[in-house]
Amino acid sequence: MKTLIGLEIHVELKTERKMFCDCKSSFGDEPNTNVCPVCLGHPGALPVINKEAIKQAIMAGLALHSNIAPVIKMDRKNYFYPDLSKGYQISQEDMPICEGGYVEIEVDGAKKQIGLIRAHIEEDTGKAKHMEDVTYMDYNRAGSPLIEIVTKPDISSPKEARAFVDKLRDILTGLEVSDCKMEEGSMRVDCNINIIDDDKKTAITEVKNIGSTRGVELSTEYEEKRHKELLARGETGQKETRRWDEAKLETILMRVKTTTADYRFQFDGDIPIFDISKEWVEQIKSSIPELPDERKERLRLSYDMDKYDADIIGSDKELSIYFEELVEDARDKKLVTNWVINEFLRRIKDEQMSLSELRFTIEDFKYLMELLIDKKINNNTAKKIFREMFEEGSSPDSIVKRDNLIQVQDESAIEAWVDEVIAANPSSIDDFNAGKDRALGFLVGQVMKLSRGKADPVTVNKLILEKIKK
């Protein structure tokens, strides 16, 4: 039994203007304020192609290992729906800007290439807002430039489907051709899924309205289970379109596909055929920034990181830039890397903050790491300081001075605390000599408590062992 999943992903390009007019392409503006006769389809209004959108589509295609067409044309995809006020959508039928290509994903340690059929340019549609028994249309989004990326049915599990969307989003945001914010609709995913078992196979289901990468995995899990149950009953189902209900965590039937849609594609004579020269493609290729996989490998090699750490830091361009500035002059890069992975990112997640929202400067972070590297504070003290830096925005220098936190490394001073604790806890010495290793941890803890956390724990541990063995 084999699961076949293919994805159709609509990605809004990050241009200032729409695809065929000078209206602003942005999210969240007052409804119907970014519209004009061209994107509303008024008679006599002529479209003018947005060359920046073409450039961004080529850049995406190159990053996806696709072949770039030397010539492209735009076509009219005819269908009537309220979100298309002119009665057709400008798209590409038989001459897409990108053909072929692949995206490499990794699931459970295994790498796999997911083939692409094509990526073509089209304009976005308007957005319907349903209120009780009335539907309002906002055409601000109508005419915004999109690329639609279509995969081969190479995806064989829900986890692979999610990994593909995550990886594609990393690539496109790294290129800065899209922000890929699924919650705002700038990246929208449709899944096609069916099951093959020997000579039997279920009819393909298309799942729409998936608004998160989690939803991609859960919706395909749901459909995979439903299709397997169909085959178990000796049924194959029927071609249908379903939508993903995030609240109910299930797909819901929208319509049955009894016929193939006839969009009556025709060449749009209002938009001239567009030539893409090899020189322009090479120029765009040379401007492509470092991609996520390249960045992860460079970080791994440059900072002697393990693959896990490099994958986490390298998957986010902004985070990797921050990390490299943080460790640039650090004398113990491994320690700083561990702090970024285990403390910094944990607190970022807990506080639900972005890097731009940090209440402390990167210089403050560097200073805290220097204190730790120089053993002027211990790890637990550093964590307490770090928490206050996150919550209050206090500088580590001011916290250390205020609470007198500099670690005592004078062995004679530490020895006095050790002697006091040993004298007060003779039973713990007996426990340790009897093989109870936890007794040592108790004694170290008592010394740290007596010193108010300022004693160097390494020295404490060494002195206690020396005195016990005597």
C-alpha cells in the first residue's frame, strides 16, 4: 500500500506593486483601497507586466533547480466567480516560466528529492468576507503577483508533505521573494492525495483551505486514514474537493468532481510575449543570496557545530546573522553556541518574541558570555541574569553589581566554606564513604548555599573530594 501526495502551492511574490498595474500590493489595508480599473477589469483598461515579479519568479525557479523558459506568454483562465471581477484570471497555461526542478527534504534522517512539474506566474484573486447572510468582496489582493508551484506525486507521507512546505518556505523567505505567511494568505497550500494497493487505487481527493504547515500534516493524515478505510471496505471513493477544518481537525466535503473544469484558456493579447535572455538569467543567478542548505553547511564547518545545531540556527536567516555577530569574537564558541540553542531559543519561544523585540542588546549578551567564559559567574547565576535581561531589559553589568554576583575563585575563601559544611554534616561524609554518590551533590549544594552562589562550583567539588578522601 502506497500513499501518493502532490501539492499545489500558491505563493505571493514580495513586490511593491501588483502584477499588471501600479496599485500597491500589501496586506491589511482598508478594503478596496488598493484598486484601479486594471485590477478590477474595467473595459479598455490595459495591463502592463511587472518586470520585478518576473525577476522574482526566475530567482525562485533557479533556487528550485528548475529550467527557465526563454519566452513566456500570459493566458486568460476563464471562469466566473465573485473574486474575479473581470471574469477571468491572468495565468500561464502551456508556457510556464519554470519547468522541472526539485526540493530536497529530510525526514527521520533520510533525505529525499521531491520533483516539481512546474511553477507558473498568475495574478491573485480578491477575498470574500462572509457576514451572516451577506458576503462582502475585498479586491485589494486581486492582481497581486503569485507563483503557483506544482509538485509531482513524489510525497509518500504526511510528514514528508509538511517537511516539503517547511523547506520551500525556508528557501523562498531566504530569497526574500515572499514572506510566506500562511496566516495572512501569502502562502496557500492545496493537497492532492490517493492510495494505491496493488491493482486498486482510490480516487484523488483535493484538500483546500490549509492554513499552516501543521494543517498540511494533519489534513493528509486524516485523508490517508480515510482512503485506507475506503480500500478496506472494497471502495475507491470518488474525485472530490474537501476543505480542512482546523477546529474539528477533519476534512469536509465541498463538492464532487463529476467533470473536468473547462477554463477555455486563451492567449491574452493585451500582454505582449515576454523574452527572457540568458544574460538576464545569469545576472539574476549571481544575485541569489545564500540558501538555507548552504548556510547550514557553512555554519557547521565554520564553527565546528554538530548537524543538529547547524540545522536549527541555519534554518532562520535572521537568527544566523545574529548568531554570527554574537560568536565573532567569543573565546569559547562552543559555549556560546550551546547557550543560543538551549537558553536563548528556549526563552525566545517561551516569551513568543522575535529578535527585533529583544529588550537587551547583542553587546549585553556578549558581556554575559564573557563573564561565564572567564568564570566570574557560574552557569546557574548566568541563567538567572539572562532571565532578568529577557523580562526586564536590565544589563548584565548592572545586575551583577546590584546583587554582588561575581564568583569567588579564591581557594582559601572557598576552603573555609567547605570546612564549615563538612563539620556541620558528618553523616553525609559517612554516606559518601558508603557509596552514596548523592551525598557529594548535597555537600556541594550546601557550600553554594552558604556562599550565596558565589563559590566556583568546580573548586568546591575538588576541595570536598580532597577533604573527604583524607
